[in-house]
Amino acid sequence: MKRQQGFTIIELIVVIVVLGILAATAIPRFANVGVEARIASMRGVEGSMNSAKEIVRAKWYAAGSATLATVTSADGTSIAVQTTPAARAGYPTAPGMTNALNVGGGIVCADAAGVTTCNPTGFAACTVTYTEATAAVSSTALNTATNCGG
């Protein structure tokens, strides 16, 4: 009787086929991680915008002047605020919100026509916006995964 010294070619092929099946099912799951990460980072930007607008307004109230047009943050950044109407007084303007935010990591924020828009580099539709006219933050673009590369 001959003693077996290693694996047969059939055994090796079976192992390769099983590994191929496992890889084929696992790769699509890992591909979606990038989309989920982008959406999660933009949710973080949404939270930053909401926090920034409330902190700026609190700082404006603390200054004690209803006509104050700018607020200075702790790091010396000057943030423009709205003075009228009374319901939005103290909230940042769109350029003020851009100054108040300190985001990085491939996320770009810009303001135009009273709206501050933040999006990851290369994904223009994956946005979080701050609208000066309503002092509202919107992340409705994140509800569609295709906007963020999915």
C-alpha cells in the first residue's frame, strides 16, 4: 500500500472552488462599505452644521447686541450672522456657516446664493446644505445611496 504524501489535485481544486464562491459572495458586501462610509461622514457634517448654527446663535445672544453682524469664535474666526428677520437673527449667513465649519478629510464646503453646500470630493450629488433664508440644514440628498456612489 502506497502512503499519501500530500493533497491530490482534486482536493486542491475543490478548495479553490470553495474559496472562489466565498470571495464572490463577500466582495459585493465590501464594495458597499465605501458608500456607507461617505453617507456616515456626511451625516457627521450635518450634525456639525446643526451644532455650528446653534453655537453661533448662542454666542450672538451672549454678546448682548441684537444688531451685532458678526460673531468671533474661540479660534478668532469671524462669522457673519443674520440680523433680520427677528426669527433668524443670530443664525449664521451662508458665508458665515462656511467660516464656522472646520471640515476636512476630502469634504468641501462652499457657499453661493445664500446656501452653504458640503460634499465629498468627486461626489457632487452627495450633499448636505444649510439655507440662510430658513436657517435650516438639509440632508435629503443622502437618502438616495446613488448620490453617494452606490
